[in-house]
Amino acid sequence: MPEGHSIHRLARQFTSVFAGHRLAVSSPQGRFAAGAERLDGHVLVDAWAHGKQLFLGFDNDLYLRIHLGLYGAFDFGGDSTFMGASSIGAPRKVGEREVASDDDGGAYAGPPPPKGAVRVRLVSEHGWADLRGPTACEVITGSERAAVVARLGPDPLQDRSDGGDFAARLRRRASPVGLLLMNQEILAGVGNVYRAEVLFRQRLSPWRLGKDVREDEAAGLWADISALMRNGVAEGRIITTDPEDRDSPAEPVPVEDAHYVYKRTGLPCRRCGTPVAGTDMGARKLYWCPSCQDR
């Protein structure tokens, strides 16, 4: 599932490509025809992300709310003015990386014929975006958007988000921190990769109960998650290793060097050599180092 940094990249791309433009909105697949009709012909005012939720705001005071889920993804294209990623979302073939547009500056003839089950197509004079496979895709009002956000925890990528709020939500729960970091009501935007990697980096056992996490440890989690996710927005992929812990000095960082424990079951820990362990937690695969994360 795309994690929060990818959704913030989507918001930036929509703002860059479509904000201020009148859009033709359609549903080639047909499943979103009624919703598309409510937005068709209106101007996109802004795009905004909170955690894994994307909101596209239109000039008729309606919002397109999208949650990509496990399989949702956007494809983009356009004329020579379009310089964004060509695809953002899931699934990925290699890591968590979006490919830059390779537009050759030729004449723009409009979007190509829809391929596969395109739930929503958005088209401006200069570009287009196709959405496939989202978990959620609906038209909502401003008050409904506010209600969605109110149910979520703080987003580390929002400047106004509060690390103290995260700490309080975390420390009043008697569930393992490995579960709590994936709970969007505790912390918005973190998924399986960031969960495993930040717990390793902070040397915390995934089984430590939230109520047993000290305030300074919660502050360390928040600071590290915030920094890693901001790097993810900039790089278009999740890189959590420090240069001194990688096997190769190559740039860009090879996929096999990008993580400490995620999908490294049985391989030696990059810091202590203990085999990385893997099990299930909360219906998702959990990875950790039994030696580095023994507290």
C-alpha cells in the first residue's frame, strides 16, 4: 500500500499540473459515473493530503476523496509543460519509486485510449490523469472532508501537525507499538515499511506497549518518522539506511541497500549481524532485529 509520502507527492503533482484548470472528469469504467458528473467541467482549486487520504478540491465546493489502498495508482501524461512522475501508487515492480516523465516535447494529441479499468479520468488542456483500483473514491462536501480528517491522527508531513498529540495518543494505549504505528487514528500516513524501519532505527521492540513508551522515545519516533517521510517525498521512494550502513556507496541507493530490516528476513542485521526476524503482526508482515530491538 502506498504510504503517506506517495500521497503527498500526488497532492503536489495535482497542484502543479491541474490547479486552476477546468477539468473534464469521466469514468471510463463506469463505476464512478455519477460522481464524475458532479465534478465534470469544474476548476480544480487545490489538492491536499492527510496521511493516506487525498482530497481534490473543486470550485463548486466539492471534494474528490481518494484512498489508493493496496492496488490503487494514478497514471499521468501531457504535453511538454508536464514534468511530473508518470505513475504514482501501487503496485510497484521495484521498491517505492516513481518514474519521471520522459515526454519528448512532441505535439500533444490528448490522453490515450483508456487501458484497463479506469475508475476516474481527469483531463485538462495540457495533461491527463487516470485512476485505477482505489479502495475509496467518492465526492464529498467540505464538512464531510473535515469529519474524515478528524478521525485521523496527526500527519508528520503536515507543518501544523503536533508530535505531542501523537505521543499522547500512543502512550495511552495498551497495544504493541508495532500495531499502533500502523493505526491511522494514532499516526496518519505510516505503513508497513516505515513501521518496521523506524522501530529498528529507534531500537524499540515492536512488542513494547504504547503505554510503556517514554515521552522522549515517542518524541524520537515522531522526529525520525517526520524526517524519513520528508525524504520520501523528495526522493519518490523510501530510503531509511544511513550511508555507513550500506553495502555499496552507489547512487542512487540500490534497492537492496535501502532498508535495514524490511523484507530482509534471515539476512544479517546491518548493525549487529544477527539474522533479521519476520513474523505477522496485525495481518501484515513484521520485520525486526531481535538483538538491536530487545527493549
